Amino acid sequence: MPAAPGTGPGCLGSPAQAPSGSLAGVQGAPRRLGTSKPSWIVRTESNVRRERPKRPDPPCTICKGTGRIDCRNCFGRGRTNHAELVMLPKGEWPHWCRICGGSGLDYCFRCHGTGEYREPMGFHFTVKSK
């Protein structure tokens, strides 16, 4: 009696069919190559305390120790069109400020962003009285 093909003493049987989602010819390959969770989720440590930056003593008189002030170009709005309005008119798109990049903040001109108190820089000319 002839033996069925693939069923002899030296054969292991019919060839195994690879799952449709895995790589062909690779046993135990993952079915999905993507991640199971979104990659933009950021996990934080729950027992780590963030230190708040301490304000310098004495602080700068202009920025009150933060090192940042409202942008001089957009007046702290972040956009240059209709900077005097809180909201843009309907259908109007913002033109982002090129100085602050749309954040509305700039470095303090007195302390250069450090927040520490500095004396005014520059020359002071005295006026002679006659």
C-alpha cells in the first residue's frame, strides 16, 4: 500500500501553514509589527517631586525674577495682526510673531533672562549747570 505523500518515516507531515499576519517561513513571529499603545503617551514617575525654580534674591525689578517679559513686537499676544484684540475677528488667521515665535515672551532686557537684580547698564551723562 503506497504511503500518502509526506507521511513516511523520514517526513514530519504536511508543511505547516504560516498565520496570515506573520512573516512567511518564520515560526513564532509577531502577528502585528506596530505598537499596541500610542507612542505619544508619556509616562511620568509618581514618586518623583519636581523642584520649583527658586526666584533670585533680590529679583530683577523689570521681570520680577522670572527672566521673561512680554514681547515688544506683539505685546505678549504671540501674533502681529490685531494685537490689540483678545480674539481675532471671524475668518482671520494669526500672523505669528517672528521675534518670540508665537509664545508672547521675550528675555528681560535688564537681567538678560537670569532673573537676578542688575544695575542699569549704559552711560549716564551729567548735565553741567551754568
